[in-house]
Amino acid sequence: MPLLVVGLSVVILLLLMTRLRLNGFAALLLVAVGVALVQGIPVATIPDVLSEGIGDQVGDTMLTIGLGAMVGRVMGDSGAAQRIAGRLLDAFGPRWVQVAMVVTAMLIGVTMFYEVAFIIIVPIAFTLVRVTGAKLLWIGLPMSVALSTMHSFLPPHPGPTAVAATFHASAGLTLFYGLFVAVPAGALVALTWPRLPFVARLTPSIPKGLVSEREFGVEEMPGLGWSLCVALFPVVLIVAAAVTEMATSGESPLLHAVAFIGSAPIALLLTLCLAVWAFGPRIGRSLSDVGASCTSAAQAMAMILLVIGAGGAFKNVLVEGGISDYIKDTTDGWSVSPIVLAWLVAVVLRIALGSATVAVVTASGVALPLLAGSGIHPEVMVLAVACGSIAFSHVNDPGFWLFKEYFNLSVIEAIKVRTSYTTVLAVLGLGGVLVVEWVLDVLSQ
């Protein structure tokens, strides 16, 4: 039974990493090979399946994470991150620093991928931790929760956008309705989770090499204007590209140029150039000093990228092994509310495969025949599938490893924190979606 294979593979992976202390990269590859053999993937093609999974995952994330880490390190070594962190503290006060992180993450995360927004904001979170003396998860976890919510629930992120196209739903209305679900659910979990005893007991330290440990004087830091300009530069480029794509149709050289500049790797590369030009003199007298700063950030990212790539290999083995098709065939005959079924199928696929995008696309295919004649608003169905896709993030989700490595957690600790908060977000999202559908029905009568 494919789901039993998934469950056993997760258990074996946990044992390898916790009991045997095997490196995450090696453990993920070993388990991926074992699952491939059990699922009947031809032995000769297993290396290609692994390579394809690693390539797809690292290809999507290496440029973003690598360039983002360099930008963050330049901002940290120049004092720009400390300047922004200090301004947030002045505006919100130490007591409300978590609210500051939630607001910042939600505003940036509406149109940006989780990984991209995470990489952009995390240097500020690290600096706030150092300046305030607060625990890393006290400040960093609200940011991650808010970003997870925005990425999974709302267009123009890839999963919800793909489902909106399948259901012929309005992306604009889906975004509008989704904000009434995502904002309260995300804020509630973001501000609650760091206070839970099993989270509050954890005291991870900031990973070495990702942020400057120097504390700057007021005169040593760049101005707030330049600091914000560099920090928000990639946000503006990416948001402008997303808005242009949603608001226009057709083909033109201008649209292609906007899409190119607004792609995450290009936006971050341009931001790195701007950061080096604006802040380089504050780091050292020559470009070699700035280069050393970027090299330090890249070295700190090496193992994170390897583990994320191996997570992509594990995910691809599960997909190629036919597990998503098995789940789709199993749920086709279920007699359940289309909203609940769409959410539930997305949850099961998310648990089995780790990929939120695969989960939402497959779940939408299951739920699409049920939408016709049901009277349910297609935008609500999009939200139901999207909410289900965030649940149970665990070891087969590359985003899980990004979270684990940046917050310096063990596998068990990351499961306790991330798997629990993503699952609660999914359940709250389903409740919110049902309420939205009820309100729309009342208003339409």
C-alpha cells in the first residue's frame, strides 16, 4: 500500500537522523532510493529520478537562497539590517516586536514566494534577536508562520493560481476572499505558537555565518532611507511583475522585460549589486572585503542547499512512484462535501508527497467534477484546496528543511514546531473557507 510506504519511509528517515545521527543529505538520499525500489521504479532510472528531483528543487531555490543570503550578509555587515531593526523597535516597541514581524511578513509575503520572502526578512529577524536578546523562535517563528499563510492560501502564488485556472475562478476575487481567511488565521497562529510551552522551551541559536555579530553605533550605520531602499528593492520588482501579469494580457517585449526583471533571481541579483554599491564602502575599503562577506554567506548556505536538494529528490521519488495517482483514484468515489473533499485530498497529498503545488493541482483535478452544479463559488473551492496544501509540512517538504536549518533546530524540534503550526493553519483555513461560503450564500439570497 503506497501510503504505508510513505509512513515507513518517514519513520526510517527520522531514525537515521535522530538515533544514528546521519547527515540529513545522506539520510534523505538513502530513504529516497529505498522508496524508489519498493515502488517499482526501474533500477536503471533511479539515479535520473534523484537527479531530476535535486535539479528541480535546487534550480528553483539555489539562486534565490544564495543571492538572498549574500544580500542579507552585506546588509548585516554594513549595519543596514540593524538600522531597520532599530526602526521597527522604535515604531512598535520591544513588547510588540512580534506584531512588527507579522505585519512585515504579511505585506511582503502577499506576492512573494515563501523562500524568497523568508530570505529577505530573516536578516532583520536575526538582528532583532541579537539587539533585543529575545529567543530566536520568539521573533523568527511569527515571521515564518505569516509567510507560510500568505504563500499557501493566496494567489498570485503558484499553487492557488494554478487551481484558480482549473476551476475558472477569478484570481482577484480569490485573493480578496482569501485575505479574510489568511490574515486572521495567520496572525492568530503566529502570535500564539511562540508562547506554547513546547515551543518556548526551545532555545536555538542563530546559525553562524548568516548574520554579522557586530553591534554598530548610530553614526556607523547607513541611513534608514538607503537601508529600506535596498531591503524593499526586490519586493518592489517582484510585486510590480506580479501585478503587471495579473492586470494585462497578450504578449509584448515590455511585458517580457518586466517579467524578467521581476523574477526572483534577477531581482535579488540587482539588489545585491545595489547593496554592494550603497553599502560596500562601509564593509571595507575594497571589493575584496565585500567579496569575503558574500563568500562567508555562501559557505554558510552550502549544507542548507544540499539538504533542500535531497528533499527534492525524495519528493520526486514519491511522485514518480505513483503515489499521487493512487490517492487520486482512491478518493474519486468518496461522497463528501466538495469543499471538505477538496481540502482533505490536498491534505493527504501534502502528507504523502511534501509538495504543496503537486497537492493542490492533483486535488483540484479530483474536486473539479464535483464543482459543476454544486452551487459552490469556484473561488471558495480554490481556497479550500489551497488551505489543505499547507498541512503537515514534514521531512518530505523542502521548505521544512529551510525552516529547520535557518532556525538551527533538530529534526524532532522542527516537526514539533513547523508540522504542528502548518496543520493548525490548514484546519483554521478550512473553517474560514466554510464561513466565507456561508456568507456568500447569505448575501446572494
